[in-house]
Amino acid sequence: MDLIPHNMTFSHEVTQLLLAHRRGNREVADKLFALIYEELHDMAHRQLRRGRPGETLNTTALVHEAYLKMIDHSKAAYQDRSHFIAVSATVMRHILVDYARKQKTDKRGGGAHRTLLNASVVGREDASIDILDLNDALDQLKEVNERLARVVEMRFFGGLSHEEIADVLGTSLRTTERDWHKAKTFLYLILA
């Protein structure tokens, strides 16, 4: 499922609403949510489709929890739509990791539930990896190279294109593509 098409008008409108929210106009939150909901829903659906986080966490719950965490943050300084989506990816990652940790704690001992994701992030299409293992590997990657970890987060958890990631990070498309390749190689070695 691709992100919804983003013409200049859509991106501009989202950016304007984000700027108004940042300036303290809290009334724009509902309009922003309505405008960006489908994109966040698609992002959350992709995340939940990759794993089995359980019956209590569904796409709608993930979208609402992520949005509320982001929009209630009084110091939110989202620059534009791409930046907002990139931050959404980070927030969704943390929600999924927290959920997986809670599941592990609740079912400590024999038969504990593991939240598995498709291992395509490390180039292993036929395998699954535990979300907590991926989170630990991303933390290790962040210690080595924070930008590489952000690229993975935006690409894997956010579904952003290389072009959108380059825009958020202020890098060239070629640099982003190289970063993605380096990050996948690092994660493959850590998670293999």
C-alpha cells in the first residue's frame, strides 16, 4: 500500500496546519487529523501487517495513540508533512516496542508471546525477526551512526520513500540510498 498521493497543495496545506499548531492554534488539530488520518492509518496498517502484535492493538488504536502523543506535545516543531510523517514513524516504533515489552512482561515465563516482523529490513524476505531484537539493533546502529538509524526508522516504520527521507534529512537522494544499503547491511550482521 503506497502513501496517498501528495501533490503540492496537499503537502502545503498540511505544512500550514502544522505551522499554525506550532504557533499555538490548537483548533487546527482536528482539521490536521482529518487531513493526515489516511496516511497515518496506512502507515500503522503496514506495521501491524508485518507482525502479530495481538488482538488488543489494532490499526486504529495505533494511529490514535501516535497522533495524540504527537499533537499534544507542546514543543512540537514539525517543519512540514515529511517531517511530521518521519516523527510519526518514530512514535509508532516506540508504541510497538512498548506494546511488545508489555506482552513479554505479561506472559513472562513459558510460551511468552513474541512480536515478529517480516525481516525484509535486513534483506531476508523469508524470515521473521522479533521487534524487540530489531529495536535493540537500531539502538546499536544509532550509537554507530544516528542518521543510518533514522533512515531505517523512516523507511521501515514510516514507509517513507528515499526521496521523502532525503528531504527530511536534508541529504541527496543518492546519499539516502547509500545510507539505506549500509543500514540494512549492519542490521543483517547484527540480527543474523
